[in-house]
Amino acid sequence: MRLTEEEVQALLQEMEGWKLVEERWIAKKYRFQDYLRGIEFVRQIAAISEEANHHPFISIDYKLITVKISSWRAKGLTKLDFELAKKYDEVYERIKG
């Protein structure tokens, strides 16, 4: 179920670095010390996303990884988007170097 604007803002307050984009996406940039750590991050969040059957847009720019997520069916953001964002942050904390 799609979250209200108020619910989105409240959840964003709890999350470091995530930003609302075009009222439909949440996005975050992750920086790594080296290229291969960034690639490992992408591999791990891809596995998490595949397991949830909910896939983000991922951009790889050398040591900078940008993740953008939304729920297509809901035409906006859902709790699942925020749950996955938290899991992505946990992966980052483990492997950032």
C-alpha cells in the first residue's frame, strides 16, 4: 500500500542520507574506498532485492554507487521500499571499508 506524504517524511527522518526524489523515489549515494567494495555492495543488495522480488535502480560510477527505489504497482513509496533501504544501509556498514 502506498504511503502518504506524511508517512514518507516521517520514515525519511529515521534514515541517514536517503532523499525523496520526484515525490516517487527514495535515493542514496554510497561511497567506497575502492571499486571492488562497491561492486560487492551491488552484488549483495541485488541478492536481497531478488529475494524480496523488489528491484532498485543502481548506478555504478567508479567508487560511487547510487541506489534509487520505488514501488511501481503502488505508484509511489511503500513500507517495503524503506525496509529494503535499511537492509542496504546494513550491507554498506559491513563492507564499506
